[in-house]
Amino acid sequence: MPSIEHEQIVAMMSGGLGLEEMSVDEQREIMEASADMFPAEADVVASEVDAGGVPADWITVDQSKVDRIVLYFHGGAYVMGSRNTHRGLAGRIARAAKARVLLPEFRLAPEHPFPAAVDDATTCWRWLLTEGYAPHRMAIAGDSSGGGLTLATLLALKAAGEPLPACAVGLSPWTDLEGKGPTAEPGAVDDPMLSPEGLRLSSKQYAGADLRNPLAAPLHGDLKDLPPLLLQVGTREILLSDSTRFAEKAQAAGVGVTLEIEEGLIHVWHMFPDVPEAQSAIERIGAFIEHNC
């Protein structure tokens, strides 16, 4: 049974966000305005850095180990979101994992369509390597489209024969840009945050005719030899079947996958710091990263 705090968030979003009826600029304004709902805690330090040409923030807390790194990609359907909207979540992950989090400002569609986000993501990873950080002490993580970008980055690095991180984490990851999963069918789930129509519009803005390219939609990739994965998703999500199908395919390829399905929870509930389920999920993310890194 979801907590009272979670259900208050659901009630606030009743009727849906209606993002599919807005222009991209309006969507971005709404998401940036929401950043005040997801504040960073007082001891979280954000320091700007140039990560190989990609603007980024180092997010740290006192407990952050200097050599344990999480490369984190924000969500926003590849068309919105920023460091500003995700510093709070990145800070909570930094605390739980006792890590430093690199939070990039990767390029967004439609101005910069696929593969710009993947190019920026791999650039950040390579920059970390040139800075001397060890792959076995690093994780890649992200939420929603950032979760999809996390998995796409693994596939891009593997295809290039480059070192992979010790593990990766997807929070409600978007893995199928065609929206063919059973929970993405109209009316299949009561998702207050996302709509099938909105996702299909964003997927076209991002990937156009490349909706089945594995680096855009990692569900279609060769998943063999990926590092251990943690996927977290709620049952009240259009993207539930994006996680379940990806996990099934990854497990069939011999990948170690921990799939956590949370009853009644909404898309990326982790963003809401006052929701008890958010903190417990982030604590499990931290434990997973600590165990593997």
C-alpha cells in the first residue's frame, strides 16, 4: 500500500500533466519550475566542471568517497530536464552510495536529436577515465529517459570495446521508444505523469526514424556482457513493461539483473524527497552501488 505522502503527490497530479499539449519550450519551463519541489539538502555541494566539453556538476556530500563515482543522467524524455531539476536527487544518491556524482547537461532534442545525448554521455565517461577514475569504482545511473540513456551508453561503450562500469542503475528507464509494451497501451495503467501520446511525440522528436536503433532504444540491443543492473519501476507506470521486458532479455543474455517492482508507485517516485518509498529506494540504490563499486 503506497504511503500517504505518495498518494498526496498522486492527488496533486490527478488529471495528468498535459505535457503533450505543450510546446517543448513550455514543457521545459514547467519542469524547471518544478525544481523547487526537489531541493538539494543543505550539505550537498554542486561544483561546475567541463567534462570533455559537456557542462556538468560534481555533486558531493561529506560522506562521498573521492574514488567512487556515479555518472548520472537526468530524465525528461530527452527534450527537457537539466542539472537544476536533478541536483536534489543526485545529492541523495551521492549520500546513499557514499560517492561523487557527475551530473551532465547533455544536449536535448529536438535541437540536438539522437545520437547527441549518447555522444555526450560517452564523452563524459571517457573524460572520467582520462581523469584517472577506475571503471571498477564507477557506476552509471539515470531516471526515465536518463535510465534509457544509461543502458544505451553501456551498449555504445561495449560496441566500441571500451571499459564498462562496475554496475548500472535505471530508475523507471525508457527502453522502448516505439511504446509497444503492454503497459504503454492507452488505458492500460492509470499513470498520472506520462501518457502514451506524449511519449510517442517525444520519441519522434528525439530519434525520428531511429526508434529501433539500440543506442536510442536499448531494448533492441545485444545485452550480453553488460555489468550488473538494478532496475526500479512502479506498477502505476506506462514504462513498467519497458523494465520488465528489458530485464527478461538481459537475464536471458546472462546479465545479472535485480528488478524491483513497487506496487502502486508512480513514475520516478524517487524525485520526491518527502515520500518514504523514495528514500528507501535510494538507500537500496546506494547499497547496490557500494556492493559493486
